[in-house]
Amino acid sequence: MQENPTQPMTVTSLSRLWGIPVHRLRYALQRYRIEPATRAGIVGIYSADQLPSIRSALARVKASRRT
């Protein structure tokens, strides 16, 4: 599945898109202090520009689990 920047990208939608657990994505975002581009109430919305940073954070979390 590919990212669709026209849809709001929340933690839940990104976890579904990438097939990873929500808690793992939340941990990576908190660990590497990646803030949402905007908010809709209490829901964080991430921009397409942030996707490489989020993927990198997930990769670093995965790599740190192996050691």
C-alpha cells in the first residue's frame, strides 16, 4: 500500500498502512520526538514531509531491539 498525502495521516492510519502495531509507532514518535504537523482536536495529523523521518525512527527502534 502506498502513502496518500491527500488523506489525514494519523498514528492509526499510518500503522494500518504500514502494517505495524499502533504502540510501536507511538513509541517511535515519542522516542525521537516527532511532533505532528497539525492537530484536529486531540488527534495528531502528520504531513507527507514527515514520513521519511517517521520511517527512520521506526527503523532505529527496530534496530535497537536487536541488540
